Amino acid sequence: MFARPPAAAKIPRVSWAWLAVPVLLSTLLLQVAVADRARLAADRDWRPRIAALCSVLGCSLPPWREPRALRLTSRDLRPHPTLPGVLVASATFRNDAPFAQPWPQLQLSLQNIDGESLGLRRFAPREYLGARPPAGGIGAGQSASVRLEILDPGKRAVRFGFEFH
């Protein structure tokens, strides 16, 4: 009856699904990296990768911060000269990192003789600097002096410490 056309050479079909899966997976991983870039950029190992990615995509990174590179060079705790029941805590610290970093939060803690905490407070840069922090953060090798007035918790407070966050 009807003549059958000659059989065409079979061409293997590429399944679009098999090509789409790696492309979609790569796109998802890229989106996760960009969305979580602030947390990833805080990690010393991930920051160069995220910085390279942001240079290509045009995204921004938060400033690099390394509180462990801030060194306390002096500290003192004395009664306030004119206000009874008030202590004056003073400290000087230096940024030993090879880069400028944002001003840290400064944590002051008071302890008793057994090392138990009697009081703890974190101070924002505006509080311990007495004004708006200078733009650009604390430069590499730069030192800063701070003076804080706090309520005296009494004679039980025999130790104090500063930490940077």
C-alpha cells in the first residue's frame, strides 16, 4: 500500500533534564554563596573566594574584622575622683592586624576573688569613644584609649577584664 520512507539514522537525543540539573544546581550554590556572603566572608579560608565572586558579580562584602588581632596594651580600674560609688575603667588597645578593621564592641567584666562574674557589659564604639567612631575603623598599628565610668559593685569586685567582640 503505502511505501515506508527509508529509516533515518537514529540520532541520540540529549535529555534536557540531564543538562538542566547541573546548571540549576550550580545556580543554586551560587545564590547561596551570595546570600550568605557576610557569614562566609568572616571566615579566613572563605573570604578570598567570596571576594573573588563579589568582584565578578559586583556585590559588596562587610569589612574584615578580626577581634583577636586587637591587643590590650594597658588597663586600669580606679575609684572616680569626684563621684562616690563610681569606678573609672581605662584601657589602651592596638590593632595588630595588617589591615584596618571596624571598631569593636568592648566588653568589660568584673569578677570576685573566685573568678565569678559580678557584672558584664558590652560597650558600642560610640559609648567608649564618646562620639561617633571615625570612618574607616581602627587602622593597622593604630592605638586607641578608652575611659568608662561604671557603678562600683562594692568590695567583692577584685578582678576585671576587657575583651573585644
